[in-house]
Amino acid sequence: MSVVSLAAIAAASAAIVTLAGCSSTAYYWQGFKGQMQIMQAARPIDEWLADSSASPALQQRLRAARQMRRFASEQLALPDNASYTRYAMLQRKYPVWNVVAAPPDSLQMHHWCFPITGCISYRGYFAQADAQKQANELQAQGLETSVYGVPAYSTLGYLNWLGGDPLLSSFIGWQEGDFAGLMFHELAHQLIYVKDDTAFNESFATAVERIATPLWLQTHASEATQQRWQQAQKRRALWQQLTRGTRARLQDIYQQKTNQSIDTQALAAIKKDVFSDFQSRYAQLRAQWIAADTPLLTSDALRQQYFERLAQTDDWVANANNASFGALAAYDDWVPAMTHWWQLLQNGQPASPEGWKRFYARMRELAAMEPEQRQQQLCAHQPADISAPAACKPK
């Protein structure tokens, strides 16, 4: 998820543009133009269903999207508004590209601050070349950077009066579980958003996604689709185990540098060994995934999509650095604690709209707390069998 679209909203406001400097005004302007192009390309789902040029696969997915949208509002108590009732066909692979950055001796993310969203650990662009230009400037300052495509993002409900966030061609063809999960994730951002706390925002939306997706699949998807999604969750768990372990190793190394004054050359050599080991372990994991998943890829389309997504992971691993590992943490750190909280609030009962509302109420209470108190509460609910985030460990 990217909040680059909020820069577009800010750009639409003369007052906010006035607050920004000249270089910031240029950034907001590209956001405004990019957002408006997407909004103009979006058409209501009914129009696409009546369009004879729309493929049967697209029409089938759009019908399913309407069901998912209704399920999100009625069963998950997520916002019932204009978002995801329209579809936009883009002429590029991604709507936006994010830039993230971190120092060479830390996983502490570089931040950008905006009038509406507060400070966030990524900066989004509607053109890949603009994102890479920003990354190059940050590298010249000595930071490690990563640029990655974002298939979807949320405007946090600010543009519902203009038709809301549309479905996009960048993710419309995803497997059903991933597609439904992304919609639930982005709607969750519209429900709760905390300024200056990327980790809380992304973990909350990810927790909603991972809890809600199997509820949808159990009642709406075929057995084969459910099997593919369950297999994907196994891959995800192994991936998280690998990346969390590597992140913990890096954090320990950087803490040692602070305590023992490891010189730059020695640090670079240690980091190289850690990343080399990470890539080696990933290669073994990748082979296991392919062996386990191949029997479930029963069509050419499924195989193509599978290996395209795998290639994206390959690229991430090959270029992994402090920035990419730091960004990964934002999506995962508090998910176990929030999931544990959701389970407690269900009181052993099946999931229900009222149960979801209780969960959201508790998350709003957390959102209203001071950052340190919110972090303490989340640490207290971290399951004992899962490695605690760095924020929960003694300094």
C-alpha cells in the first residue's frame, strides 16, 4: 500500500501547496496529475459488464469483486462506500512506485512528512523514472535505497466523493485469495489510520487481510482455489521465518557496531556474509516451493502468474539491502499481536460483524494512545512462539 495518493489530495489544496517548498510543489503536482489520470480512466463495473470488448475473464472477476465488496461491508464491517465499485485499465504494470531508504549501518527507515498523512517511511511516484531519480539522490547522500512497484494503494476514503479507489488492472488478474485479501487490506486503511506510524497502519491492514481472506474463501471459492491459497500461506510463513531471522541478525550486527565501534570495512564484510547466506537459504526455499506448488498449477495462466510473482521475489532477494528489509518489517511486525487480539475478542465464537466491530474498537483505542504506550500494549500481546519485533527488545 502506498499513501502517495494523499500527496495528490494535498496538491489539490492550494493551502497545502502553499505550505510546501518549490521542490515539494513539483512532487505534489505529479501526484495530483497521476491520481486524476487514474480516476478519469475508471468506469463503473456495470459499464464494463455491458462492454462486449471486455474479456469473459475480466467480467467474471468484476462480478466476483462486487460480491467481495458486499462481503467486506456486511460480514467484515469494513466501510461501505464508493471504493472498488469501478475499474480502471492502466497502460503500465503498476500505478505507482515507492522509494524507501535506510542508512548502511541501520534498519531505521528514512522518513518523509506530509501535511495530511504525517511522516511515513516511503515516498511514491506515478512514474518509475521519477522514483529512481529520488533513489539516486538519496544514494548520493550515503543511504541504501530500494524502488519497487505498488499494485494498489488507498486514498483513505478522501476521494470517495469522486468515485473512490478503483479496481486496477495491476491486480485484477491475481488469484482469488490474493485479490480478495488486497481489497480487504485497502479498505482497512480507510477504517483506521494513524499519523506517523507506518508499522501500525500496515500491520493492522495486513492483519485484517490475513484473517478475512480465508473467511471469504470458505464460503465462496472452489476447493482448488482454497488449496492454492493455503499453499501460498505456507510459503508466506517460511518466507517470514527466513526474513525475520535475517533481519534479527542484521539488527544484532548494527547494535554491536554501536557498542563495539566496528569499523566500516569490517561491517561491510559481515553484512556481505549475512546477505550471501540469506540468498543461499532463499534458493533452497525456492526449490521447495516449486516442488510443492507445481501440482496445483493446473493451467497455463496459473503457471505464468506463479512464475511472474516468483520472479519478483527473486529480484527482491538479489537486490536486498537495509532499505528493503526495513520496509518489509512495516507490514509484519505487529500482525501476530493484532491477530492474537482478534482471537481473544472473538471469545471462541465464529467470526461475525459484531466481533469485527469489537476488534476495530480496540484498534482505535490503540490508535488514540501515545506511540510509546501503543507499542507497549502491542508488545504485551506478541505471541511467545513468534520472534518479537526489535521495538519489544530491551535497549
